[in-house]
Amino acid sequence: MSTGRYEDLLRAYDEIAHDLRIFSNGVVDYIGQHPTLVMPGDEVIHSYKSRLKDREHLRAKIARKEGEGRVITVDNIFDEITDLAGARFMHLFQGQFTQIDSVIRRRVELGDWHLSERPKAYTWDPEAAAFFRKHDLDTNEKASAYTSVHYLIRPRANSPLCCEVQVRTLFEEIWGEVDHRINYPKKTENLASREQIAVLSKIVGAGSRLLDSLTRVHAAADTEAAPDEPKSNSPMETAAVVAVAEALEVPQACELEMPEEPVPYLIGEKESGIASAPSGSEPLGEDLPTPLVQDLDGDGEKVEGVVGEAG
């Protein structure tokens, strides 16, 4: 593509950028601050982030699509590239997705939003796929084991404005961040790294199941069991623990010696977390800041964004 054609496409984006920002901010605020999703003590949304695509990242994405044989023009750019505005909402338990999905679909039913296509759930897990199909979502599997739910939201059917909304668990967000570190800007050719990323995706799936099991067991214990009455593990909880153990290839029954007074410590220049301080390590007084840089569209693009907490 000639430089002139690129500039024409970028100018078309510039012309709608203001309206796109206003629309996407409205989508983010409506979901992120919805009363049913941020009730104190019963929060559904843990955190969220949003962004508009940078012009140079848009230029690179156009080049990638045309390299795949797609033709991008001023007339079809807003149909071919639907993540110019993006937002991601994170939640703890898979079951909480139901409430987020209901909030989005209610807005669509009222005519305030239009879904540009049927919502999609990207997952490799058959059980997760069955869960999402019950919510009337199409399910797809990516070779990378990428997991997330995507909605393409417009103010009306013929509008050029579109905000891609992603919904995922915190476990899935962790996998996405690790995958980005390993496979961006170029996919790793290291066999061990590829295999470990695949194992991590299985741990993420098992971890999500375990969290759901824990919250069900906790709720049941509050309503059914006496305070001093021990409650045995449920079959699902046991299965999730076994799955994690098998993925990690560690014995299920083992004793871990925990330090009596754990302290933060440094390995090199990064804080590793809470653990006993090894000899010669330097204790930290404060947590290190987290850079606000995010990959919102799952295609390897890392851009600065806006991070918020529900409530």
C-alpha cells in the first residue's frame, strides 16, 4: 500500500476519533459502574481498562491485514477493523459472567446499543464452551489457547463507531499478560516456552474452576454447616486441585515449610512477592508501581490505557 493510501485511512480514523472516544467512554462507564455489578461486598467487576488505538498501531494492523489478503479502504475500514476502541472487564469467578452479560444484553434490548455481530467466546476448554453456549454465545478456539469473550458494540447498526468489549476472569488475564511477554513482538520458537505456555493455559482453566468451587463451598458452609463442623471437599473442588497438581507435575500430598515471618525481597531489580528473605537479599518497604500498558485486542499490540477499579 502506498503512503498516500495509509494517510487517507488514518485521516478517516482521525475524523471519528472524538466521537469514538465519547461513545466508548459511555460504554465503559455504563458497565464498569453499573449498580448491579459494583454492589459493596458483592462486587462482580474486579477491575477494567480501556483505550483508543494509536495511529501507528493502526497503520501496522492495516499492513498485517493486507498482508493476509484483506483489502482495506476508506469505505470499509470501520467494518474491517472493529477494535479502534477497546475495553476489558475482569471478574473473579466464571459464574459472574452471567451478570455482566445480562447488563450488556439489556442495553441492546432497549435499543441503546447494537451488537455488530454475535458475541464470541474464545476458549479451548469444552466445559467453558458449553457454559458460554448456554448464554447464546458463539464459541471459537484459537491455536494460541487465547481465552476471552468479545462483544462488538455500536450505537446503531450503520454507525462507524464501534467499541470492542472483552470480558474475562483474572486467571485468563494473567495468561494473556504472560503470553504477551513471551510471544510479542515475535512468537517464540523455543519449544520449552511454547509447551509451558500451553501448560499455563490448563492451570488457568483449573484455577478458574477451583475458584468457582471455593465460592460454592463457602456459600454452602455459611448456610448449611455448623460453625465447628468441618466440611469435606466437593468433587469439583477435588478435581480442580488434582488438575492443577497434574499440570504442575507435583505430588498432591506434600508438606510445604512456610517461613514464620515472611518479608518482601528483591531478586535482581524486581520484587518477587512475599517469601522468606534469602541471604543477602534487600527487604522492600513499598510495593513497586505497575506500568499501565495493556494488550487489549489479543493481537500482540501493547498500548497505554486507562485502568479503573469497579466501585
